[in-house]
Amino acid sequence: MEDLLLQLQDKKIVEDKQGEVYAGTSLMQNMEGKLFYIESYGCQMNFSDSEIVASILEQSGYKVTTNYHEADLVLINTCSIRDKAEQTVRNRLANFNLIKKDKPEMMIGVLGCMAERLKKKFLEEEKIVDIVVGPDAYRTLPKLVEEAETGQKAVNVLLSRDETYADIAPVRLDKNGVTGFISIMRGCDNMCSFCVVPFTRGRERSRDPFSIVQEAKELFAKGYREVTLLGQNVDSYKWKNEEETQSVNFAQLLERVAEVSPELRVRFSTSHPKDITDDVLFTMAKHENICNYIHLPVQSGSTEILEKMNRGYSREWYLGKVKRIREILPDCGLSTDIITGFCGETEEHHQDTLSLMEAVKFDMAYMFFYSERPGTLAARKYTDDVPEEVKRRRLSEVIQLQNKHSQWSNDQDKGKTFKVLVEKTSRKSTDDLCGRNDQNKMVVFPKSNHAVGEYVHVHIDNVTGATLIGKVNATV
Ligand code: 5AD
Ligand code: SF4
């Protein structure tokens, strides 16, 4: 703890919201032996942030618990991307408040995007939480807990232009010990008109490549065999040293991480169609351990809607990008995000989305109907004019078509053999193991004498829409 604080104080980055640097020892005494529970919602970045929060709290003397009934501090890391995500969190907060009735000393904190979006409203109007902390203020959490315990309003939702938590070693909460996430950047500068993220996570900033590579090396040394580099838009990763004499882009960063070990698989998410470069694709082709899989959100198949969404590309550009990916990486897995019923979307625009899906045949997709978010460009500029039943009907058509394509894509894999990293015991049977192939498809196979963390070659003899099923040919 002291080491960390010294380190932080050196860098003058433990300033709280009044700008005062706090001393660590008293905090540590107060918090020693206390238990915290943390629950995460939303994107992978939130799960990764919770591991940073866990690290900050452990440095302050807290211990993690998976049982919220025994926790002194209950935290929810929240998502604002759609209204439904916020409702889920509200229900959860209501549950925790019931427990708090019998245990008033239990502190409830809300972290992440909802904290940033709703700020003091949680404390002042709704009075359902004790602590509110935005995504760039996690270093001040121990101090805020202390304030809340004395009955003060504990809020810090300041966004930062340079916070990347680069020096904090995340406490791995996922526990499979084989696959881990590394956050490489924070925030987003894209301003897609439907999206609340630029407002809740602030400006884009890239973490220094040295700490990223170091984190990958440490994970590998602990037995991890796969890392996923995370950012809202990884292709715009750009780090420069202070003198601006040295810079690293995403392709170069990928290469550095891939060179940690040929036994360490590298994945990344999310890519933006307007920013992914040939350089990145060639780097993927060059390194066997960079997985041939790209999550490339299209959002809509209509150029007119893409323009209103402020996505920065047209339908044709997107199709051109897919063509290029398949030229350079012929067996690359491809997934996407699709929104139905965006402002002004006509039946014709919707048909454009379906035809783009037919043209690409994504292996997998995340599909949503449009949910207006207060404060976004779309909320200010356009009317949310597609009736909910129409949004839902279009969504179900999109889902139906995607199910057909996922099945088709998996059918193509029958008879093939894939290298799979064993991740865990199958949910359906303890006699089976499962893991992913290069293209990110889940593969299930009999356990035999194989173990989590090994690479195996699996011959596929059966498939469902979601899974490949087979037998191990030979251990690598
Ligand atoms: N409504 C519906 N879906 C949204 N997404 C982002 N904002 C919204 C919104 N307001 C979807 C996009 C994005 C994914 C993470 O969530 O498809 O890529
Ligand atoms: Fe939101 Fe667009 Fe940024 Fe993704 S790229 S986080 S959709 S603004």
C-alpha cells in the first residue's frame, strides 16, 4: 500500500476532487480486514475496470468477497448504453437497499457509466447509494468510502484527459486463469450519434505500450495463455512519448504483445471499420498467435442511416473492408453489432441491413433495437420516430437471419480440425471441456486427460448454431 501511495504521490495522481493529496496510512488502518463485493454490467471494459477497482481496494486493506451478504462495501459497475441496462442496475440497487435496511453500516457504491451520467442524482434525489464514482476517478474510491462512512456525500465523477491506470496491476476476478483482458486505452472520440460512451467515458487516451507488454508478460508467467486487448476503438490506439520523438500505433502494439511468446494468444476488441488498417491485417497474418477474428460493428446496412449515425463510412466502404480482410486473412472470423429502428429508419433502410448481412454472412452478431440516450447527438438532433413494435419486429428479423448465418458458418466447419485453447469444463457436462478456436468459436470435446490451459487440436464432427463439437486429435 505504502509503496503504491508513494509511487502515486510521486506522480501526483492521488488527488481527490478538491485537489488535495491524501495520506495512505490512516485509510489502511480503517479498511484493514473489511470486505468488498463487486458486480459488473455492460461491456468487457467494465469488467476490466472492476479488476482495477479491486486492486485499488486491496491496496487499501480491503479483501474481495463473492457473497454480498457479508460485504462491508457493495459496488456495482454500471452500463448506460441502453435503457434496459440501466433498469437492470436499478433493480439490483433496490435489492441491495433491502439488505441495507437490516445492515445500515453497509456502504453501497455505484461505479462506471451510470455514475458518470447521473452524478449526484443518485445521492440527492434518489438516495439509493452512498458513493458515486465515475470511470476516471477510481483512485479516489478508498477516500470516498471513508467520507461516506462519516455520512458525507461521496461523489467523484471528474473525467480525465490522461488517466489510464497504467501503473495498477489488476486483481483478476475472472478466475479461469487462462484468458485475461488488458485495457489499452480509455474513452472514445468518435461521437457516433446514438452512443452515450463519449459522454460517460470521456476523451480517448492511449496507455503506454511498455506497461501493456509488461502486463501481458506477467499474465503469461502466471499461466495465462490468451490476452484480449481492450478499447472502445483499438484501431485508433496511438501512444507518443512526452518529447513526441517516439510513437506506437495499434499494429505495432499488437506485434509487441504477440512477441511476448508464441504460446500466448492475442485478441483485441473493438475495431472500427473506418480505422482498421491494412497494417493491422498484415500484422495479424504475420503472427500465428494473433487470432484471426475481428469484431467489426456495422450498426446498419444503409449509407443514409450510417451518415445519421455519424459512423464515418458508407455501406460500400464497409463491404470493401470485409473484402480486404478476407483477401489478407482468408479464414478470419467476423462478428458485428447491429441496431434496428434508429431515427428515421424506413423499411427500405432495414432491407439494406438484411442485404448487407446476406452479403457478409457474419459468424456472430450482437443485435439491439435503438434506445435513445439522453444527451447524445441523436437525442438532440433527431426524433426517435420508429415505433417500438416496429423496432422489435425488425430486430427479430435481423436475429432470425443471423441465426441462419451462424448455423451456416458452423456447418462449414464440419470435418475441419482447429487448434483450441482449453478454457474450462463445459457447462453441460463435467465430462467435457471447452475452449475457443482462432475464429473465437466455442468448441466442446471430451475431457479425456486434457487440462485447462493446454492447446489441443480438435476434429469437428458435429455443430449447433452456437458451438462446434468434436474430439481431440493430438495435443500440441
Ligand atoms: N441503442 C441501441 N444500441 C446501442 N449501442 C450503442 N448505443 C446504443 C443505443 N443507444 C450498441 C452498438 C454498439 C454496442 C456496444 O451497443 O451496436 O456497437
Ligand atoms: Fe460509442 Fe461509437 Fe465510440 Fe463505439 S465508437 S464507443 S459506438 S461512440
